Amino acid sequence: MNTKQTQNTTPDAADKSDLTITGLVSYRLQLVGNLMSRSAAMFYRRRFDVSLWEWRTLALLGARPDKTLNDLAKVVDLDKGLASRVVSALAERGLVQRRTDEQDARAVRLRLTEEGEQLYSQLIKGAAARNAAFLQALTPEEWAVLDRALIKLEQVGRASIEEEKQLAATEGPPKSSHK
């Protein structure tokens, strides 16, 4: 990887031969993210009777109405089929309104209904309270450092994806050595 992955590591971090999966930055971030997502899923189901994906969809549409289904799927990193099922469930509950895009008849535009807006208002208050609880674990200085680190790691992650796409396009599929 040509991205500057070892620029801010400890001197011996790049050459540790005893590194295990639990020492990988990606593993630790995924673990924390999963814990936060699982607790969020439990909270939103218990308090509002919505799944985590439904919550995220409502939150995104509440913050930025009139998204297309494809845009929504990209933003929440969901397969289009799953995004469609989530939106269908929300539409059946009267929380999301779907309409055909006037510019592109193949596209579906989404927005919250009045009932969806009311639920979104409650959901976002719950999210703010959860966020405040997580932030209480950090000092303002720790949060500032973490925020900067997350921005850098996101940039490295995006660059790594682009690099992998380019390499896959030029190198082709791997020659399997484990047949």
C-alpha cells in the first residue's frame, strides 16, 4: 500500500512479527463500531420500534430530504436491494413517501411523511443523548485528537480502496495457490 500508513505509527509498530488480529487498527475500529451499532440497534428497537437500518434511513432522509434510493444506498453503504426493502418497510408504516423522479423515471425519490418527521425528531434527540454519553468517556482534548485521527484514517481507507481498485484492474484475479 502506497498510502502513508506508517507515517504516524510507533517506531516498532510496522515491523512487529508477533502482531495478531486484535492489534490491527482496522480490527479495533470495527470492534468499537460494532459495539456502538449493536447497542444503538437495541436502543432504537426498544424505544422506537425501528431497526438500525431503518433508523439510519430515517435520520438521513430527515437531514437531507428528497434523496434517491440509489443515493441513500450509497450513503448508508447498503446493497440497493436491502435499501429498497428497508424503504418499503418504512413506506408501509407510513413513515417514508416514495415518488418517481421527474427527471429520471427509473429513479425513486424519497422523503419523510409528517409521521416520519415526528419520529425523526424523537430519534435524533435519542441519538444526541447517546452521542453525549459516549463523549462523556473522553475529555474534550481526547475527542479532538480522536476526531482528527478518524478523519485521517477515513482518508487513508478511501485512498486504499481506490488503490486496490486500480491494482485489481491492472493485475486481474489472483492465481490461486490453495487449490
